[in-house]
Amino acid sequence: MTSVTVEAVELTKRYGAYTAVEAVSFSASQGEIIGLLGPNGAGKTTTIRMLTTVLEPSSGEYSIAGHPSRSATEIRRSIGVLPESSGYPSHQTGAEYLRFHARLYGKSHGQARSLSAELLAAVGLEKRGRSRISTYSRGMRQRLGIARALVNDPVVVFLDEPTLGLDPAGQAQVLDLIRTIANARDATVVLSTHLLPEVEQVCSKVVILNHGRVVGAGSVGEVIDAALIEHSAQLRVPLHLVARARQALTNLPGLTIEQVEGQPDLLRIAVETPGAASGASPVEAMNAGLTAVAAAGIPVLRFELEGARLSDAFLKMTSEAVA
Amino acid sequence: MTLQVASAIGTGQDVRTSEGQPGWLVVAEQECRDLWASGRGLILLFLFSVLVSAVAYLTSTNLALNFLEQRESVNLVLQFAVAVGVLATLVVSADGISGERERGTLETLLVTPVSRRSIIIGKLIAALTLWFATFLISIPYLWVLGRDVGILGPALALGFSVGTLLAVGLGSIGLLISAASNSNKTSVGASIFLLLILFAPTQLPSGLPQGWFFEALLRANPVASGLAYISSLLVEGHSWTQDLSYLITPLLTAIIAGGALVLAGPQLVRLTRGVTAG
């Protein structure tokens, strides 16, 4: 049975007249990866710093792994953190760095040594453990930072922009590690990022912040639905079959069909009012359209959904909040 | 909603390793390794060795020309060793927190269960090792200069006691400045400036002018009064207890600054606003 490991209730952080985070509430359970999204300055890092006891909230409550906010030391024993733009002591070796952090969690010299070797292997740095950190690439440093976040076998792992500045291969490695942390270790991962494709890949739940406030929360699908974006798709068919495709689609209720200007073989299909016409969801309405075209014997050269991605919901929610 | 403020300072029980080592010792161990293995401490020590060699050479030539008495040359080298050792301790302390903050390594320390008090105590102990090392290096020079007049033992005991008091006091002040500063340059600059202000009166060619005001000024200055105590014993041949009042300021500085570091320091060890806005 999974339990709630992160619970934030009305968390607020003020610096004088400036409010960095306002009444942020969310929760996450064991083994879940929750994405904390938002543009730069949205309050993601401040929220993480409050939850990791680095900053005191101005008001609100939170609990981590069942420990209330006043039990800072107990919380620190239960969490692993990769801060944003974390620095590393360049003269230390990767193994030495992990050993020191293991010792900070009460491990003996021997335990720290074996844990360091185990974690270096887990993040694919076993061959570089004895090299100085100054010789590591950015991706290797991020993986070392993740290994450090795991030295105490944490219940909750906070990763603040772990893929920042990494190349696609480095990003993929870090995302794999994040999945492993949640699946193999059954830890909750709070992932702060503004890269939405990676959230869609790994997160089961998202919280979108803008100007310190929560503007959307839930599963990726729920957030997209809540954004009430106009759902549309682009359909490309052979030029001589465009008229037949229009005919097939016209019979379906709730869909609007129009020609894309300057591209005679491309049709734009839009759901008039999501869910209103046929009782179906926008995606179901689109699927029905695609099925109708295929049933009419028209080869589909391209079918691309628009407005059904997290990035669309994110942009809509954050721009609405600005307006 | 009731405000439940997180105890970011950490009032819970501090970490103890399974071998029974307290958190401050783990931090001190690593800080010493960083200081000495990274070469930073060795470079400072090498520079000190060069300088103390030059000072010892100059005093011994003056000695040969009868410009200086042997007691004076021991006093001069010992005062130099204390001053430079304390300066090195202060510089390393001044980098302790602000340096971590600037290098982006402080946050990873703050999220561990080791208390902030343990972090600063560990850092102070590591910085003090630099004072102990400079003192060790100066021993052979003091032996060469003072072996014939039988003041080596008292000189060593005196230098060690006064130097340790000053190193604890000024090292604590350095760490407090470091914790309160947002910039490492500000912290190190302010600490060196402080030491120069304290050290300058001891370098006046004929000492401070006479009079109650200058006497009060001398006694209010922990470095000047500590070095004056060393002089009074080594050069003027006073007894240990005769000018003990000179030690009041170094002692008070060590107690007050050390106490402030232990009690108020943890409140200052934090990430300042505006590190990042995300």
C-alpha cells in the first residue's frame, strides 16, 4: 500500500513585500514522480527549499515522510536533494565526495566506503570514482549529485533542474536514473524543471507554478483537460482525395473542418466545444474523425494532434496567469 | 492556518556516526582534508616558512652585529609567527561559509542532518590547524635563536597560549563575518582589514605613544595586548603573573567571539535571499 510522503498545505514564502510562493498545496505518494513545473522565477526552487528545510515558510505547513515541518532533523534524514546548479568540490574525487556525505548521515568509514562504491556503480561512474570532480563533465557531475542524494536511502528525493545544461544523451541517462529511483527504490521523486517533454516522459503527476501560485495540478491528462485548450489536428491526405476526406469528416458531429492556407493537401480539424457535441472527449472525437477517414479508404499521410500536449496546457496556464 | 515554522536551524539531535563520532568531527575531518590535501594549507605554510626564514635570518644578523639582544630576536620571531598564524587562520575562516555559498556547495550541507552548529565548529577546528602548523614550523627558528638564553620553553608555552587564544577569537570572528557576508571577497577583505587594524599598532617603530588613552587602546586590542604580554615576559623579563591583565582582551575575545559563533552562528549559516528565484 502506498502512503503519502510529501504533503504541502498553503505553503507561502514572503521576503518583505515580495511574495515568492503563495499558498502552494500538493501531495505525492511513495514511488510517485511528481513534476514541479513553471517558468523561471515561478517559485519552484523556493518551494523545494522550504520542503527541504533550507528556508522557513512564512506560513503554511508541510510534512515529509510523515515528519511535520517542525522536525527539521528528521526530515533531513528522510530526504535526498540535488539542488539547482549544485556546486562540487573540484579537488575531491567522486568517491571521496560520496564517502563524506555518507559520513554526514552517520555511516562508519567502512560503510561509507562500500556505499560510495555501490552508488558510483548505480550512476555509471564506477570507473571514474577515483578521478577528481574537476575532470568530470556536466552530465557526470549531475549523476554524482544524484548519487549523493541517495546516500541515506531517502524516502523522498528532490531534484531541482537535474537535466539543466545536459546534451540529449545526458538528459536520457538522468531520466533513466529518475525512473529507477522511483521504481526500484520506491522513493517519491519531486522533479523541478521547465523542460516539459521530460515531464511527460517520467512524471505521473504535475504541479504547475506561475508567479508563486499553483495554476494547475493533477495527472498530465487532467492538467491538459483542465486547460480547456482548443483541440485540433492536422490531417494530410493525397491531394486528389481531399474532397472525399472532407466529406467523410463532415458527417461527424462536433468537428469543424477547414483547409490550411497555402497547403491544399492539408486539413485542419477542430473540436467545436470539447465534449459538448457528442459527449465524447476531444481525443475520442479526433479518433472518430481519423477512423472515418480511414474507413472511407483514404490513405492518411500525416495526422498530428495539436493542443493535446502538456506544453500547450503549460503555455496557456502560465500566459493566462500573466494576463 | 496555524503557522508551523520549520526549524531550519535544526534543533533535533545531531548526527553521530556508527563509530560514535559526532557531526562536528566528521566536518572537521573533511575540512582538514580539503585544506591540506588540496594544497591550499601547504601553500600558506610554504609562504610562512619563507617569511619566517627571512625574519629569522635578519634577526640573527642583527644579533651578530649586537643590534639586538637574543631575547629580542626570539620575541620578534615569535610575534611574527603568532601574527601570521592568526592571519592565516582568519583568512581560512573567512572563506568558510561565504566560500561554500559562492561555490554552490552550502545547500548540500544544509540538507544533511548535521546541525549548522556542527558545521561551523568543524570549520573552525580545521582553520585552527593552520595556526598549529605555523607554530610547529616556527619552533626550530625559535630554538636556534633562543637556545643559549634559556627562554625557549617559556617562549614556546607563551606563544602557543597567546596564539591559540587569538586564533580562536579571530577565527571565530572570521567565520561570523563569513556567515554574514554574501560575497566571499567581502568576507575575506573585511577579515584581513580587521587584522591589519589590530596588528598595525604593534608595528609602530617606537610603539604606541605614552598616556592612559593609548594604554587603553593597547589593552582593548586583543592582538596588540597579546603581543605586549609576550614582550613583557621575553624582553623585559617580567613574571607570568606580573602583566597578566594584558591577557584579558585576548581571553575575552576568544570567549565572546567563540560563544557568539556557537550560539548565534547557526542562525547566520543560511542561503541568502536571491540565490535563485526559480
